[in-house]
Amino acid sequence: MTARRSRRRPPGRRSRRRSASSGLVVVAVVASVLVLGVIVSLVALATGAGSTVDDRSGAAPGAADPIVESSRIDAVPIPADRSIASLADPDWVAEIAGRTGIPIRPLSAYAGAALRLAEEQPSCRLEWTTLAAIGRVETVHATIFDSALDRDGVSTPPIVGIPLDGDGVLAVPDTDGGALDGDTEWDRAVGPMQFIPSTWAIVGSDGNADGAADPQQIDDAVLTAARYLCRSDRDLADPADWVAAVHSYNPNLEYNDSVADFADRYATAANG
């Protein structure tokens, strides 16, 4: 897989600049992952670190796999408020949605989170394509299990993964009394970006400026993912840091490779 380097970000709402460029460093995921050391992951995915991509998303990426995943491109309005979804130029979002097949509502969150992190932590150089690739691998942009984003950007029905009971997955006993995942015995990954309750309690962010952090709300979930990836002073334009960041999200080689594959394909489509 080739590396793709671009320093251009999604244009902000005020720029009104029409652009199909997408920035991303996509690295080949090779044995070098193994020498990065053990990275302790706070995020447990719905199927756990040892599961396959087929189990997680229902479709492993491949050369013949179509990018378009949903027909609900225009189903959910973009809020015109202080949410991260309002940061990106809507003309750019609509154009890139058409090029990539990513629904407008989650795409606006991916782009907005990248713009927000460019302000908060410019040295991280996080690209929207990385967030979009994680969102695709995790929940097919919040459409897994017949879920969809409602008018408030909330997954409906809520996206809840399998119990993390140690049976082929990480063993994570309940930490929230079932408040977020409905399970009082084991934790389960929740929401469009698949956070476990114990992680959300530490890093959960308010991305739609409503005064609350909800893992089922797309802006909250994506901004949390962006900040999680950028922690530890990472520079995601550096291949080793990019691999380390995605590996920390899920310490699994196949997962890392799948995210890299989708990120590269989204960058190619957006630049096309």
C-alpha cells in the first residue's frame, strides 16, 4: 500500500472554497507494527482485538468492495450551530460525500473533528480520512445493526456491541452498571466509534456543543476518537505515529491494515 501525503485540510465553512483534496498519511501496515511495543488500548471494539474484520463490519475491504455503503447520503441535516459538524464547508462535504459514498452527516463530523484538532493540537496533523476509515471499519458509518443517525445525529437504535466476556474477545467486566451499554455483567462497545464505558468516562467529549457527551451521538463520538488518536503528542503525519495511534484504538494487525486500506481509498476517491 502506498503512502499518501497531503497537508491540505477540509475547507472550513467560512472559506466557501470548493475543493476535493483530502489529506492523509496512509502507511503500509507491516511487521514494523510489532516492534512498536505494547500499546495499552483503552478502547475495546465490539468484537475485540482478536476478531476479524468480517465479523466486525460485515464486509472485509478488498479490491472489488464498493466504497458506497449507504443510500442515506442526505437523510440527516447538518446543524448550523457550534457543533464540529458545522465547521466544514457544506459544499465541500456534499462533493466529497458524492465522491466517496460516505453519508453527509458522519462525513461532516469527520471533517469537523479534523478541523477542530487542527486548532487544538496542530502538531498532531490528523486527517479526516483516518477518522472516516475508523468509522467505516467500526460501524459502517453508524449504519451497522440496522441503525441510522436521527435528526440529532444520534444512533437509532443505539449501537451496542457484543459482551466483552473473554470468549474470543477482551474480558472487560462491567464498569458503569449498564448505564451506557445495558449490560451489568460485562462492558460492551457503544456508539458509531465503538467506545467502552470505562474509556468514555475518561475521554468522552461534547462535539455538538449541547453540554453533554453521548457516545451514541456522532459529533461527540468522532471528536472523542480524534482526541484519543492525538494523545501522547503524536504526529499522525509520521508513519510510525499513525500506526501507533490506530494500533492503540485496536491492537490488531488486521484492524490496522483495514483502516489504512479504507483511508487510502477515501483519499483516492476524494482526490479523483
